[in-house]
Amino acid sequence: MEQPLHGIRAAYAESTITVYQAYSPEIGLPAVREGRFPGAWKRDRMTWIKPSFLWMMYRCGWGAKAGQETVLAVEISRAGFEWALRHACLSSYVRGLHPDRAAWQRQLKSAPARVQWDPERDLRLQPLPYRSLQLGLSGEAVRRYADEWTVAIRDVTPLAHQIHALVSGGDLVSATRLLPPERPYPAEDESLAHLLG
């Protein structure tokens, strides 16, 4: 089945969607233990969430990059995720979508969320010809994410290492079987219209 150029592919249930982040053990392990982000987690910084497991693996090097050794699956409310999409701005200017560069910059400055579309990755972390959503949260969106939207936080570092070992050994079939079951996310058209540059 051909993939749309821009799409949200994610593991989701009736009321929640799973997104991924990677942190140092000092932040990741207490988050898993407590089911919420610890005090050391900075609320005043932008935090990026990724619905694509393989894009997260590309970003954190299968949990091997410094400061990203703990890979978290964060289950958040779909209502919160969709609020972020509705209130997001594209992270780069797109002629024709934005009235002009100055208008985009004003929108970017005031938006509590931003979106960028990056090439999706395959099991070998090579780019694919379609793009996946990365969602940056700041200000109000970060607070809502931490205090209202987060339902559960799981440590998927062992899964990342297991899949990586299979890929390194050339067993792509077994590696594929272990991937989270991501499918197209049914975002409403009006939630995404301003984000498809």
C-alpha cells in the first residue's frame, strides 16, 4: 500500500496514542518508576515527541547515544495530542501555506506546539520516501503533556536493544515482528490542513 507523503503512523487505542522520547537514565528511569516526569525534567524547554518508533531509534541510535540511553514509550490522551496538532505551527516557512515569512514567524513565536515532517526510517534506519510527524511542545503544551495528557510511561529500551540485535544479525523478519503495531492515525483533516506544507 502506497504511503501518503505526510502521515501520522502510530500505535494507538480508543483514547490514547503512544509517542516516544529518549532521555538519560537520571530522567528516564524515575519517569518509568513514577509514571510521570521527575523534577529534573525541564518544563521550560521544548520537548519533542515522536509517534514513530523507528524514527526514535534513528534519533537515539537504538538507545546508544549519550543522554538518550533510556527509551520511553509515553502513552498520552488522543484529546491532548489532537489539541497540540490544532495549536501547532510548522517549524519552517512554506510559501503558499503562510501569508509571508513574517506572519509565519509571529505564528511560530506564539504557538505552544510545532511540527516538522522528517523522512520515516526503515529497520536499517535508512530514510524512506515519505515523512513522519515530529511534534515539539513548549509552554502551555509542555505543562499539559506532563500534567494532563500522560497516562503511562514504559521503558522500551530492552525492546530497542532486542530489535537492534536482530537487525545487526540480519534477521529482519524477526525484528519486524517485534515492532510496535503502528498504523495511520485518523487525525481530522482540519487538524492537519495548516501543517501540510
